[in-house]
Amino acid sequence: MKTMSAREAKNGFGLMIDTARAEPVLIEKHGRGVVMVVSVEEYERLTVRMAAKGKAAERDAEAARK
């Protein structure tokens, strides 16, 4: 994972986008992480995984109620 300051991200916006397409980029302000920039593909992969986990948890809860 690449880390950039907010100033670096602002001044090198194109570079940040290019980097985020290859790996997540953590944007820091005053030395603290505030935003994570990820590619669309990575975001979709993560949201599909989270949805699948949520559905599995719902099935488990339903089975426990029966």
C-alpha cells in the first residue's frame, strides 16, 4: 500500500490515480490516515465479498432461530 500526504495527492492527482489503479493509496493529513483511494475493480471486489459475508451471516442467523 502506498501512502501520500494530502498535499502530494493534490499536487500529483494523476500520479495518485495511476498508483491507486495498481494498489490502494492511503492519503494522510497531519500524519494521520484520512482517506483510502482504491480502483473501481478493487472496490467492486470488496463490496461483493462484504455482501456475500452478510448473506452468509443472515443464513446462519435464520438457521439458529429454527
